[in-house]
Amino acid sequence: MSGHKLTGLDIQAINTIRTLSMDAVERAASGHPGAPMGLAPLGYVLWREVLKHNPKNPQWMNRDRFILSAGHASMWLYSLLFLTGYDVSLEDIKNFRQLDSLTPGHPEHGRTQGVETTTGPLGQGFANGVGMAVAERYLAARYNRPDAAIIDHYTYAVVSDGDMMEGVSSEAASLAGQWGLGKLIYFYDANKITIDGSTDLSMKEDVAKRFEAYGWHVNVVIDANHDLDGIRKAVQIAKKETLKPSLIILRTSIGYGSPNKQDSELSHGAPLGADEVRLTKEALGWPIDKEFYVADDVLKLFRKAVDEGNRQEEEWNKTWDIYRKKYLKEAEELLSSIDHKLPENWASVIPKFVSSDGAMATRSASGKVLNALADVLPNLIGGSADLTGSNNTELKGKDIFSQATPAGRNIYFGVREHAMGGIINGVTLHKGVLIYSGTFLIFSDYMRPSIRLSALMRIPSIFVFTHDSIGLGEDGPTHQPIEHLASLRAIPFLNVIRPADANEVSWAWQAALERTDGPTTLILTRHKIPIIDREKYASAEGLLKGAYILKKESSSNEADIVLMASGSEVTLALDAAVQLEKENISTRVVSFPSWELFNQQTDSYRASVLGSSKHLVIEAGVPQGWRDYIGLEGDVIGMERFGASAPAKDLFQKFGFTVDNIVKKTKILLQKSVRL
């Protein structure tokens, strides 16, 4: 401990953060006042002295990134954004947690200036920060030059006891240590309180030793309630450690200043109460008759961040001007990447497959597409959770991302699906990098929180899932996803695409890479399936509309039956259509790779595809959701139970995914028809 004690304006500024947070939570009758009160000294140092940021240009390319992983402490962040001059007003503070306010209960990316990511589910922000540091490291290695370091910033985060308990943080911390992310600095608010009470109830491990084992540099500030110099020195030491990420453990008091609720769970997840607010203000020497009080000299002190931010950005602009003149190609490439602008004619390199190429798993086709794109999309990077060969996610001939080769484009996440999802989101949020991840569809369960948050934030993360059905075969029901398509389709703004063959895979990648307003999942087969003869049937470009007529009915009248399918079952539907036509049953086949893309089409287009005939869906997943398209008179050949361990061909036979069963089901449907 340095011995430096808080005095004068320091105390008033820190208590302003505390009382704004207290008052906002009290007025909302909802929220978490304790953590903001304990973290106020850190906020004062971090936002006034440490962060490189410009409140008047929150999207400045070379700003430091800051994440409040402990999103329940949102009023701490909102107070600092208001005080330092972001587009958050005192009126916004007063509207904390109210409908359509800029100050929702947990920080939301895209709603509030200065909020880098949506946090709330603990541990997600921790993983996002690792992703942002990965993006900084990669872009710096690719674009910086000895005379012009244009990507040179830190990623900071505040994490809580709850973050440390969530498994995603452990996964992400392990990777950060593995990669030696020296510009990643986290502050651990070790107030030893959760909603249930003391952390002694559930957590007695030595966090410092755990992170040292991960390969982190660890420092401790014993009295983070008062020791500003200790916080400053810890940051300075962390910045000097360039080969390891840093964890600064802050011993704080939750609800600091509250006579009856300091160091208690009573200040964690509920307002202090009017009486305790008054007592706390008295204890802090604060006017008890004023709400949301900000002294002019305190506001003036914090607002220096505006001038300092402008100065920092102007200084960087000088470097950027030199860079643009000397390295024009690289500058234009970087700007295009940050703006998510793809090179002209980039899609022309995407492979076109022909039926004579033979049967091909869609995962294999995806690997071919990725490698064709690797050279025309220089900032396309990605990897898998220990399934690189299975997912076909390797960019051949490209380096592995590591401490030694930070411009490497193949990322090895290990068996860490949960962190992989959060890291993918962090890289995407940083901007400048197109990134994808890969694992088996069954393990999307582990990634669901990250996938959901990417959709909530409307960011273009790309998630590749292979081994998409009972078609994966002998690994059995533990690995055979049956409910996962329905589960993913339930997430708003998430595009779920299950291509029918290699050519649909090509168009699926184009759809995923061109999207800017949300995430995409590609659902791919392990087993080989025929490449559909596109001279005989419709172009795979129809995938871009979500569903399209692959084979028209033989008669000039309305089809007797419309067979609809996704993925590998589309070929099965085509084969069944051949048999049905032989029996004079006019059959339309619709390839239906994406509900979400289809739902975006006009009513007239959707009606033209679906027609007015009866519908039979063939999909190796649970039938849930298909009734929206087929009505009560249609039927679904799907999975009503878990799979089994056997070769894929035997499983498809057992569960009714055969031409004979489709023909049988069609005839049953048509026998129920009453034609007027």
C-alpha cells in the first residue's frame, strides 16, 4: 500500500460515482448498487487517467476497449460515461432501467455510446475481451510498420467473483495465457460477495494461483477502496508485462459507505432503501437532500476526458496520415475490413461444383470454399474446438495464430466451445477481422449463450456446425443432434442455414460473409451426399431466398404434393419425387435451407414457393416449427426420439428417411385430400 489517501476533489469525484449509482438504482426500485459503490475509486483512475478513448468519437479505431463483464454493475459504467462526456445525459441516468432508455439494466452494445459489448450473463464479457485482444494482436501484426504503429491499444475489463465462477472465464483465461495476450488487462473486483452471501459459501480457491497457472501476470491491490496510487502502479506494471495477460486483483468493499449494508449481500442485487441511502450519504459527507447531485468542479474534472481524447486521437491521426501516404494499399485494406466491405468480385473465386465431382459431405465443400476465399479475403481467420480436420476449417498454408506468429490465421481453440463462442463475438465486435468458429452441431449447446448474445447484438459472427444429424452415425445419440436445429431457429435474428449440397454451401458462405446485421450458423453434414445436377434442377442461388423450387411439378396444374426438405434430406426428396412421378403423382420439391432467409422474402414469393398443395417435410430433426409452413393438413418425417449408434444408412432406414416411406406418407396425405 502506497500510503496515498484520498483527499479533496478526489473524494468528491469518487463519491459522485457512488451516489449517482445509488440514486439511479433507488429511483428505478431495481438494480445493483453495491458493486458500483465499491468500484468507484477504480472508475475514477481508469476513466480519468488510464483509458485511451475519445468520448466525442466512441468508434475511434485505436481506442482502448473497455468491457464491464460484471454487467450488473451497469450504473458504474453509465455514471462514468455521463461524467466523461459521452452521449449519456443526467436525464438518462435518472431513467435507469426504464423503457427505451439509454441506460438498460445491463449494458447493451448498439444502444449506449461507449458500451463495447452486451454483458449480463457472467463470463461472456470476459471471453469477449479475450477476442478483442486477439483482434488487436492480429491486426497489429498484419498492418503495423516500424515507422507507423496504427493498431496499438489495450483491452481492459472489470470482472467479478461471479465471472470467476463461470466456466467460460476459465476456458477463455487459459487461451489468453496460451496466446500471451500482453495487452489484455483485467481488474478483478474481489469483494467476496455474491447474491447468496459470502463467496466462502461456494468458492475458496486461490484465484491468483489459478491465473498464474494459466500463464497470467497477477498483481494485488490490498486496499482498492482508498489506494489510488496502488491502482495506478498495478496498471503501470501490467503494461510493462508484454508477454502475458494481466489480472489485477482489487480488494474492494461492496456497498462502500453504507453503514448497514457494506460488505454484505444486502447491497448486491437490490436498492439500498431510502433510509439507508440517507445514512450512506451522511457517512460520505454528501448532501442528503439532493438526488443525482454533480458538483460543477467534479463535472469539469471528468470532462477533461473530452479534450484529452481529442488530443490522443489527433496525435494518432498524424501517424495514420503517414501510414496512408506510405502504405496506401494496406490502409485501404484495413479500412475496408473495419467497415465490413468485401473486395470487388470477391465471390467469383467461390467454387462451383458439378454432379460428376461425386458425392461430397457439405463439411468438405465448406472447407474448399474457405480455402478458395483465403487469399481474396486477407482478414478471414478462424478455427475449431479441437475438431479442425472434422470441421474442415483449416486455411491450408496459413500460419497458426500464436504468440510467436500473431498474424497466423488458423486458431486452435482446444476443447473450449463456450469460450470459443465468446471470443468469436469479441473479435467481431472489435472489427477489422472476419472470423468463424467450428465444432459439431451437438456442441452448439455449449455455445448457446454466445450465439444468443451475438444475435442480441446483431453482429455478424459466423458459427460453423458439422455432423448435423443422425447421419454422423456410429458415435450414437450423445453426438447426434435432433433438437438443435429447432433450438437455434428459436433465436431471433440468427440465420440458420442447412445447405442441401456443395453448391448450396457456396451460396451459404456468400450469404454469411455479406451479412452485417446479425450472426449466421452453417449446418453441415459429416456424411457424403450427391451434388445436385443443376442443369436438370434449379440453381443453388435460390438459397439466398431461404427456400426455392428445386424441382417443378410435372403437370401444368397445381402439384399433388410439395416435398420440402433441408440438408441431406433434399436429395432423398428428389429421389422420392422420381418414384411419385412414375405413379402419376405430380410432385414439387422445395429445398428449404433457411427459415430466416425465407421469412424475409415477400408474401408473393413465399406463396409461390409453398403453393396451395399439401406438404410433406423431410428433415432429420424434431418437427417443431414446421407447422408454420405446412399447416395442420401437412406432415413431417422427422425425429421424434433420440438416435442410435449404427452406420448412417442403417439409421436413416430405421427412422423412416427412405424413398419408400416418403412415398407411403405422401399417399396417406393425398388419401385425406378432398379436392373441390
